[in-house]
Amino acid sequence: MISVSICDDDTIMLQTMKKIVENELQHRKIGFECNIYTSGEEFLKLNKKTKNELIILDIEMPGISGLKIAEHLKNEGRNKNIVFATSHENLVFRSLQCYPFSFIRKSNIEIEIPEMIEQFLKQNAEKHSYFAFETKKSAMCIPVENIMYLTYWDHKIILVTNENRKYEFRGAMKECLSQLKGEHFFRANSGAIVNLKYGKKLEDSCILMKDNSRIQISRERKKECKQRFMKCWRESI
């Protein structure tokens, strides 16, 4: 079940976005509820946090704007599922401080809302998927989103999580990659798979990860790595 909230003072635009969202989710056979709000004041008074929430906010509104709502939601840790809708692209830069999930242009909502929903569903699927493996002592199953990178050496795989926990097990990188189907995962070289969400910096021939490890990028994968890294970075801001 996905809980969608849409806030816009333009009632025609509000109903149009609601219809596009509902049609897209119905087409995908996904359960949902969709609530609409005509002002920032109404949103803050009535909207409640839910699981799997998607919040679409008009950036500019009289009184409490979408940006003000986003600042409030950021304090509650709810900003990662915010989508800003705007007719003025120059306002997008100001909204980056709220770290929203995405943006849609009101002039192109018929195309951009379905694209945004597809990306949202992919992100949700990754959050609820798990990676299974066996160590010498036990069988393990950890959330895919917690994996920072995997490296292969001397017939062993070292898995490092975002909490800097390390697991060692035997296996093949190809088999690991088959479980890591999210687009954030990238095989940087024959012996390393990285989760680009945890990349701090893309250097000439390596990726600097959040634990300051440097993962080498093979020559033939540099171009694709740069494209995937930049796409991941744009989606995270």
C-alpha cells in the first residue's frame, strides 16, 4: 500500500495530478490511498506520517509554501519521499536544501509523474529486498540497502555494510550481482561491486566510498560508472 499526499492551491492542477497518479498506480495494480490538500496550512494540520508515503508539493503557494512544508517534514525525517511540483524551474535550486526525492514540471506532468512513480517503486523495492549468504558459522540475510560494497579476493567475498560491519563468505561475484538488481549497484571491476549511494567521490580511476575505501574502476567501465554515479547523485540530492 502506498500513501500519496498532494498539496497544491491550484485546484485544477491538483485534480489533474491526482488523476494521473491514480491511473498510474491502478495500471500497475498497486494498492494506494490518495489524499489532496489545497493549502500548506491544511496539509500540516491534517497530514499524518504513514509507511510508504509519497508527498507531492507545489513549491509556491500563498501562506505556507511547499518549501516551508518540506522544512517541517525534514525535521521529522520525511523529506526523502517529497516530490516538488513547479512551473518555475529557477526555484528548484532553493529546494535542494530539503533533499527531496524528485521534481516534476507542471508543464510536463503527463510524462514526468509516471516516470517519478516508476523510480519511487524501484526505490521501495530495494528497501524491502534482502541479500542472503552463508558464513562459516551461520546463514545470513541482510537488507540490500545496507550493503556498501563487496570485494573478492582469494576465493572469498568480503561484504561491507553502511555500519562498517564486515562479513566473509565463499561465493561468486556473478551470483552476488544476481541478487543485487537495484540500479545503484555497479560492478566496478571483476572483483568489486559497489553501492553507488555510498560513494563520496568519483576519482580518475576509483570510487571513494563513505568509509574512505577506494574501489578501483576497470578501464572499460569508467564511462558507465561516471554516468551511473552522476545519476545516483542527482537522485539523492
